[in-house]
Amino acid sequence: MHIAIAGNIGAGKTTLAGLLASHYGWEALKEMPDENPYLADFYEDMPRWAFQVQVHFLTSRFDQLIQISQAKHPVIQDRTIYEDAFVFAKNLHDSEIMSTQDYQTYHRLFDIIMRLVRPPDLLIFLDAGLPKLTLQVKKRGRLYEQSVDITYLATLQKHYQNWIRSYQESPMLYIDVNELDFLNRPEDFQMIVEKINHYLSL
Ligand SMILES: Nc1ncnc2c1ncn2[C@@H]1O[C@H](COP(=O)(O)OP(=O)(O)OP(=O)(O)O)[C@@H](O)[C@H]1O
């Protein structure tokens, strides 16, 4: 079984994936941004590194999906391949940061990968407003994310809204996390667990 968590930078995907993995005994397959050797350079100079950073994320996500398809146990994935293509890469192209030629090359690769992989069994979408996202990104203080400002988060947010509106690949559980604190309030976490149980008929 493959559960995936989607949401903008700072939405709380990693925290929730860890909590759900412990609760259900699932394996948490974490996104490892620090392993993308282009990420810090990308944040410094997006036009120069946009293509490289996207190809690297796409490669890692493809690798994760192959691992998931071979896993004998349930796996929870923190961010999906759809977000790479339909949020991050699309945003870079629409903002004229990535050239059309690079974007088409990227998309050819993405389309080929999509012929080989399966969608998750359940997608959990964490929706947080810009104030919450900004606060969370600031709070964790990752050095390479210092240039992540409200403008960048807002542009990504717009792409997230468009993508999730048309998402049909699997059942989708939408969670507004603005008023939730699933890390510190057990009742908030329990509410999410009940919704997941319902979707997965557990
Ligand atoms: N396809 C992509 N293109 C550009 N940047 C990406 C891409 N995928 C991830 N990133 C970047 O990698 C870093 C880590 O991702 P992010 O912070 O969203 O994950 P996270 O820490 O799991 O999020 P959350 O706060 O919801 O747990 C972020 O700076 C994010 O912008």
C-alpha cells in the first residue's frame, strides 16, 4: 500500500508522515532535500539551476516509486512526483525561469516515467495558508531556504490549488491544517487518523 502526503513547503508533511508511520507501523520514505546537490545553488540562482534541480528531484522520486512498488509493507511518501512536475517545474516555466526547451525535455522524461509508475492508493493533501507556511519555514531555519519568501510560497500555492483541483489519479483526503497542531494536540492527530481509517476502510 502506498500513502502519499502532498503540500506546499512548510505544510507539515514530514512531521505528519513520521507520526502516521509510527501509528500504523508504515515505513516513512522521506524526501531528502539535503541530498539534492543542486538545491542550495538553485535557491541562489534559479535560472541557472532550474533544470538540474528538477531532473534530480524527478530521478529521486522515480527511484522512490520503484522502491514503493517493490515494498512488501505499506509505505508513506512525503511529497509526490505530481508536485515536482505540476507545481515546481510548471511554476519555473510559467515564471520564465526555465526555458521552454528545458521544460519540454523535462516533461518528456516525466511522461515516460508516468507510463511506468502507479499512483498512490491514497493522497493526503495538507492545505495551509501563507501565514502558517511562512512561519513554519522561518521556524525551521534551513540555511538554503533563506530566500524562500512569501512571494515564492504564494506562486507555488497558486499552482498547488490548480493541481489539486484537477487531481483524479487516486482517492484524495483534503486536510486544512491551519487550525491544527497534530504534533502537540493528540485530538488533532486522532481526527486525521479517523479520516484515514475511513478512506482505507481500516
Ligand atoms: N521539485 C522541486 N523543485 C524545487 N524545489 C523542491 C522540489 N521538491 C522539493 N523542493 C524543495 O526541497 C526543500 C524540502 O522540501 P519541503 O520543505 O517542502 O519538504 P518538507 O520539509 O518535507 O516539507 P514540510 O515542511 O511539509 O515537511 C524545500 O526547500 C522545497 O522547496
